[in-house]
Amino acid sequence: MKRRESLKTLIVGGVAGATVGSVGCKSETQQKIKNEVLPGGGYGRTPAELKHDALVMSEDYFNKHELETIAVLCDIILPSTDSAGSATDAGVPEFIEFIVKDLPNQKSPLRGGLMWLDGESNRRFNKRFQDCTQDQQISIVDDIAYADKDNRKPNMAPGISFFNRMRNLTLTGYYTTKMGFDDLGYVGNRPNLWDGVPAEVLKDHEVDYEPEWIAKCINQDSREAIAEWDENGNLLT
Amino acid sequence: MQIIEQRKVYDAIIVGSGAGGGMAANILSENGLKVAVVEAGPFFDPKDPTTMTQLKYPWESPRRGASTKRAFGDFDMSWGDWEVDGEPYTTKEGTDFKWWRARMLGGRTNHWGRISLRFGPKDFKHKDVDGLGDNWPISYSDVKPYYDRLDKMIGVFGTNEGLPNDPDGFFLPPPKPRLHELYYIKGARKTGIPVIPSRLSILTKRINADRGVCFYCGQCNRSCNAYADFSAGSCLIFPAQKNGGQIDLYTNCMVKNVTTNKEGLATGVSYINKEDRREYELSGKVVVLGASACSSARILLNSKSSTHPNGLGNSSDHVGRYLHDSTGAGISVFVPDLMNRKIYNEDGVGGMHVYSPWWGDNSRLDFPRGYHIEVWGGMGMPSYGFGYNVEAMNEYVGGTTGGYGNKLRDDVKRFYGSVLGMAGRGEAIARYDNRCEIDPKVVDEYGIPVLRFDYKWSDYERLQAKHMIESFHEIAHNMGGIVLGDKPGKDKDYGLLAPGQIIHEVGTTRMGDNPKTSVTNKWQQLHDAKNVFIVDAGPFTSQADKNCTWTIMALSMRASENIVSELKKMNI
């Protein structure tokens, strides 16, 4: 199976919330069935939105070299650590492949930026960025990964804005995955009972709840008791 | 084209199923009336797993929640936004007006902020205070009994504070403030601005056996499958149906005009079924428009006949005039003390836990009317846009701007939850010249002439926005924060957002005692046709520094009970 096809399958799998451990080659029929089983595409889409998604996914935009260069950059931006996977482990290149087609104003700056990067790489090392050694790649990245407020490297300006775009897309693509949630520590999006800021956090921040304010707030033990009031609006239950 | 007539005659035809239409459907059907609800979008139930977005993770969307197809993001529960496919609107030169339309059962109530503020005594008679605009023909005491019932019927949390123009009510207890809200309280108090618990129609406590209680996912904009927040479908229409109310729902049906007889009275409505693209007629004794302020105006203006040559209810040429939206401006603030946060679940309810009602004394200010302050922030769920330019925050703490690798990972974590924001929502002055009217040259894909907007802010609103931004800067400073971005100057209207962006359009069919200068009377009944009523925000004589939904519903309840009583008395 070609890489392009594999990317598409991964993305379709993502939409459908696939639970299969590995994504192998699937016939079109199998894929179609899976999407039909999950109404709303698995994330509450209307029929018109499903059509839009299918259209976006059917489009080919980046070529193999571009996708591979994106993957190299993603992993320079977010390599793996002892506790967390890399950007490619989190499927960031596949996300970028989708989003530039979904938000077409991303297309040209990204494709042009990749071309600029290869141009710079050819100038320095007579090789495309993808084919450089890691040290060579980093030497270019170090010239475009930081803001240049005083305009000391005017020739790097297009690269700086391209790298900024890549960094933004990589961060968003990474931290909106399960892997990213775990790395960040985000623990919401689930039923729970909010009962105020933990005491040690209040202490750390040198703030506190005022007794008269907190007295008006919900006592979570009484949340199931049906509300009743007296005629002046005082809650009785 | 042949127009297909339904034989059934309804007691009332309600156009629109949002806050106003939903309430009318509830009250009229519970009083035994046979009603038709005609909604321009599809059926929607927050419980339906096919359309539900609540508790979805960002990775369940290939675009991670980006706003490609929905203006407020993939998971926001509004079908339709400032643009609706096939349903354009136009603007006059020099007008930048944004018109949000939700095409679905329940309308915009499925995704709104649930901020549920009563108007105060001053808000109904503000001309008496500053000589601007017009007084309403009714006062707070006329509406208070309906607000009281509404609080208990729908459920709203808040606190009785005894404030003169932010009335007390029948509140459920509010949730405790989050950490960034404690910082806001500190900053606002030091600035001399009061802060109180917010007032949102979210059930922190059970109000009946049919609706659930909030489980703090912070996603009211996705519409709650437990019915623990207010949406017109889940809280008004479905319960009325369950109680045996005779409600026929006509979904995907776009009303074109109100039909009238020789006497000029309404006989029903004509609508396009979006599914077969044919025109149908419904007959009713009473027509109740709750299509939204601008849509109802459009329907009236498109209902021309020999007795109503200028459009129905428009002998005064006031339909569409006095259109006004809330003012709005806001800032984002970085608070260094909120860096390196200990992480815990602080999703809370879907919206702010605290807010500042208007505190100012206009006699000492250079603009009329006021605004309230909304607060946002915290350790929210990442979605598309998360992490954008996070390394640039180093500029404020003396670090290196830029980078990659482990340094970048650290930046994401160090700055997570350290930005909060303030937004002002205020009162504009209603003006005769600000209006929507029919564009004579343009129709939508159903062949219905569309609206054209002609709207300009005045210095009243610009100076109010200037005051907002200055207050926010002071609060930011007083909580140890750094304002992100430049302070908008005069060239940018001091940050005042375009009209329509706050999505509080009101005033297009304003109520008044004088038929020459108003469209409806104090019962929201057309001066020109006694069996046509308007229950959206069109009849608002003026907006307040409050959101309009709670008043739309209280007034719709009042108007609907009046319809029942007038029908009984055979007056209509």
C-alpha cells in the first residue's frame, strides 16, 4: 500500500474513531461500511458536513517528498521524550495533510515554505533538506526557529515565518491527540463535580474563598434535591 | 407554481422554535391550543447520538475542532452561523453587519452562552434617565411575575444581591469560582468594580424529574444531552409534547410570508419545504412570529397585500428600523502568577462563574448606558489553535522567543492556563436609521427576497468601547497581568466589534403605544393586524446592558398567555 493511501486510511480511521490497533490495507467497501456504521461520521456531522469531509479526503495535495519533509520537521519540533511519543508517533503529519486541504489558505505558504527550505538546503549542502544529515538539518532550523526582531538575518525571514507555521500546526496537531493530552496532563472532558479550587492551589496562589461568597455556592450534597423557594427567592432545599 | 394547502386549521402557527417560539409553543399548547411550529432547519434533539458533540475529544474530528464549517468550531451546536448556504443577505455601502442564523429546532438556544439576566427597572424607562431613545410602554413590574415563573420553570443559577438595576430572582446556587476568576475578582475589586456570581441557565441543582443536573464538562455550547442547560427543544417543546400538548413540528420549512384576507387579518403562513422545494400554505387563527428579530421583520416586509401595501404591520414604516445589537469589546491578559499551574479538572459549567454587572455613573462619563463584564480563561480542553505562538509568550518573561524540541514542550506546559480574558457587552442606543430592509434585487435559493442591512455605530457606542478597554487594562494591571496585543485606538473604534457580532439583535418591530412610531403594542400584537404577534427580540424598545434571551422568554410567556385570554374572549 502506498504511503499516500495509508495516510488517507489513517485519517478516515481517525474520523470514524477506529478502535483497531493497526491500520492495514482495507478495501473501499470495508471502509465504506465502517463509515456508515458510525452515524454523523462519529463526531456529530450533518450530511452536508460529511460530504465536505469526504471531498477533502479525496483530494491529493502534497507529494511524497513534501510529506516526508513535513514528517522530518514535525519530529524536530517535537521529538519523543522518556515519557511521550514524537509528533509522528501522534500522527501529526497526517493531521497536517488533512488540515491544509480543509483550510486551503494554508496550502501555498506551506508548500512554498517547503520549497524555500529545500532551496536553502541545496545552497548550503547541495542536497534537499530531507536528504541532509541531522546536524545539517538542525543547522538550518537553528537559523529559522527564533524570532529575528532586529532583522539580523533578512535572508532567513521567509524561513522564519514558515517554521512558525510548521511549529503552530505541529503543536496543535500533537496536543489535540490522546498522546498530547497525556503529556499536558489535561484531565477534563468527563462527568465530574466541580467543588472549587483545591486547597493547596489556593494556598500556593495566596488567594482564598470568602466565607460569605462560598456560603451562596452549590453544596454538591444537595444537588439532587428538587429546588424549592420561599416567596422571597430563598432556596429551601 | 401550484401552492399546496393543508386542510387542517391551527389555533396558532408559530414561526421559529428558539427562545421566543419555543416558549410560545409551550404556553399555547399547554393551554389546549392546537399549534404548528414552523422551523427553517431540521429537527434537533441534544440527546441524539448522531448529531451529538458533547464529550467528544478533539481527535474525533480530523480538523480537531477548527472552524472550517462552523464559525465557533466543529463541536459548537449551531447549524448555520453568520453564513448560511443558499441564504445570503446584503449590506449597504459602509455597513459591516454580521447576521447569525441557526437553522435547527431550538435555534440559537442550542449553543448560546446561557447568560440569563433580567432587565432592571431602569432598562425599561431609560429615556427618563438620559433622554435618549424611547421608553418601553411597559415597566419592570409588568414583567417581574413572568421572570419569577421563568426562573423556576427553566432554572438559572445566581445570587440575590439586592442591586437596584440587576433584580433578584429565584436562583439555584452558583458554582464556586475557578482560579483565574479569583484573580479577576482581586483585580476588579482593586479597580473599584464589583464582582458577583454569574447568572446562567444551567442546572446546578435538580428542578424536576425530567431534566438532569450539570456534570461540569464546560460544554454548554455543544448542547447538553442530559438537558441540564436551557435549550428551547429540550426544555420547552419536548416537555410540552410529553404533557400531551398538540404540537405539529414542521421542520426544514422556511416561512416566506404571512397570508392575509381582505380585512387585513392573518389567515396563516406560506412556506417552502426545503426537502421537496415546493410551496405550501398553513391556516391558523393566530400567527406568532418568533423567527428572530431580523427574520420576523423580513417575513413581515415580504407579506405585501392590497391592505398592507408596505408589508404587514408596516403602515408606520417602522418594521426593520431601530435594529440594534449589544456593543462588544474584549482583551486577553497573560498572568505570570498563573504559570506552571498544578493541573486538575476545572472545566466547570459552560461559561463564566463570576461576572461584573454595570457599576458606572453615567452622569460622570462621556457616554450613555452601560456594559457588563464577562470573564474567560483556565485550563481548557485543547482544540485546533492550541499551542499557537506559545513560545512568543517568552517575550513577557525574559525568555527566548522561538525554539523547538524539549524547550518547546516545556513552554506549552509552563504557559498552559495562564491567559484569561475579559469581554464587555453593553447597550447601544436604538436609532431610526439603523435598519434591515428588503433588498429589491436579491433572493435566496428559495426565491424569497433577502434582507439588506444599513447600520452604523455612533460615538455613544465607540466611547463606551473605549471605556471598556480602559477598564480592562486597569483590572489586568491590578491582578498582576500583562495585556496581550496593542490597545485599539480611535482608528479601530477602540476595539468595538462590528454590529451583529454579539448576536443580540433586537428592536426591529419595537413595541409602543403610538401606532405611528411603533410596530407592536405592549402585548407584542401588530397595531395593523390584531391576530399577529411577535415573540422574539423584535419588540424590544431598547436593549439593556444585559443579554436578551431571558427577557425574550419572559415576554413570550406574557404575550402567549394574553393570546389565550384574547382567544377565549373572542377578541381575536
